[in-house]
Amino acid sequence: MNENVHITIAGDGDYMEALRSATQDLPNVTLAGWCDSTVAVKLLENADIALLTGHNEAMPNKFFDYVAAGLPIVCSLHGEVRDYIIRHRLGACCPSGDAQALAQAIKLVREHYSECAAAVRAVPAADYACAAIYESFVHFLERVGANSYDAQDCVGEFARSA
């Protein structure tokens, strides 16, 4: 691993023991574990790049935290969040579970850091502001409840309006 890169991983879950074992001899990896919001904000303030991973998450909350913090994003998720990152050039995407592709994505974001950071800062606040998201979601739920669209059409509409 490049010694000019320090990776801090926050959170906990099923993979923490394996992660602890795999990183125990790596001086440039810190496992912060579960963090309350105060610690999480401090971690974001000290970060240069955010890593967005998970399982089957359409638009995880941490994406909005990363954008609000102005961080370029390396993403291994699929769906709307990946499309948004690509469309707005907020970072780089890679397949989940592919360490080489992840390293390449991090390298790509580092090489184009200024452009990615500027793109993140240029994201309209309306795209991730709670009021806008909630309004779109309420509209989505109203249409589902009224059976005015089939579920697939309504999901597509919500994604386009958000």
C-alpha cells in the first residue's frame, strides 16, 4: 500500500474481525469502529476522499454526508448513487469486492482530486437538502398509495425527481 495514503475506516459490522486481522500490520490503516455523529463529523473534516460501500443500498445516508463535507467519493455501489457520482463527476466507481479496481479508483480520484472536489462543491444543495428529498419522497408515496402508477414507473419517477 502507498505509504502516502492513510485509510480510516469507521463503522462496525460482520466484517470487522476479518478487517482487523487483515490490517493489523498496516501502519497506515486505522479502524475507528462505530462512531457517534460528533466523531464522524471530525473524521469527515480530516478526510480527503470518502469511500462509499455497502450492500444493496440505493442512496445511503452517508452519501449525503460525504457531499455535504465536500469530499470526492470512491463508490462500489450500484444504482442511482453510482449514476449520480458518474453523471456529476464526483469521484470514481469500481466493482464491489475487487481490491485492484478499488486501488485504481482511489488513484484516479487522487490524480483528479481538484476536479472531483470542485464538482462535489458544485452539487446543488437542493439535490441533497432534506426538504427537497422529503418532498420528492412524499410525492412518490402519494402516487404509490393512489395506485396511479405501477411500482416500477413510480420508482423511476422518484429517482428522476430527487
